[in-house]
Amino acid sequence: MAALKEPVKIFIVQSLACFETPQQVADAVKQQFKIEIERQQVALYDPTKYAGRNLSKKLKDLFEKTREDFRSNVYDIPLANKAVRLNELQKMYGDWNKNKKMKQLIIKQIKDEMHGYELQLLDAQLKQLEIDKIKNGDGEGADDPTPVKVTIQVVDASKSNAEHQSDPECTSG
């Protein structure tokens, strides 16, 4: 095991306090300090683990303070903001052209983010996105050049019942 200087120890403790894995911390130490250490050595600096039970009081206090600050300042992290997360999911949804499975996972994540409310609005928005993609020529069915004519006929229900009863083809028997 490499003997570590105080700035490296502090870096390790603070990284672990911010819920990074020992492997992530070991990789970061290698990148930032040009020191190669094993994740087992990193684990010695986590007082919440058995391996870190002998950590100095100074580093334990630093760990606790850093973790408390991290938890209380979670809103400083952009992805902790619901609007940012939904915006990122929106971008991802638009980027996955024909990957239906990925779209389903993204839609599920968005619905989880919305905690079950405004789902009708969400469904309407998703349908509108699909319609826009087809209109713009990049959605499913967009490469089909066959024109389709749609006719909507409004029928009065009372007249429809009278015509239906007098129509010989519609009688059962």
C-alpha cells in the first residue's frame, strides 16, 4: 500500500462522504494525484464501513461534516432539480428515434418523477411529440409516402338508431 499524504487522504474521505464508490475514488486519485491505489485502501477511509473503523478522529469528523453538507446541499446538484431531470429525459426521448424499449424506460422514469399526477397531461404531450415527429418526417410511419384521407362523419344518434332498425342487413334472425 502506498503511503498517502494529507491532501490525498482528505480527497478520499470527502469523495467517500459524497457517496462515491471506492473504485470511483481510486480512479479519481490516479487521475488527479497520479497515485495508483487499490479500492481496498480507499475503503480504509470510510468510517461507516468495518475497514474504516480505525480512521483518525480528524478524518472521521471531516467525513461526517462533508456528508452532512452534501445531503443538505443536494439542490446544488443540477440533477436533483426535478425540472432539470425532466428536461434531460425530454432530450433523451427525442434522441431515441426507433428504440421503443428505451422510450418506454424513459416514459416510465418521467412518470415516476411526476409521482402519479398530471399523467393525462404527460400522455397528451407524448402523443403530440409523436404527431410532430410524423409531421416532420422523422417518426414511425414517416417514411410511408402513401397519402391517407380521413373523413369524419358526425351522425345524430337518434336517426342512427331508426335507420339501423329499418336496415334489413342489420336485423338479426
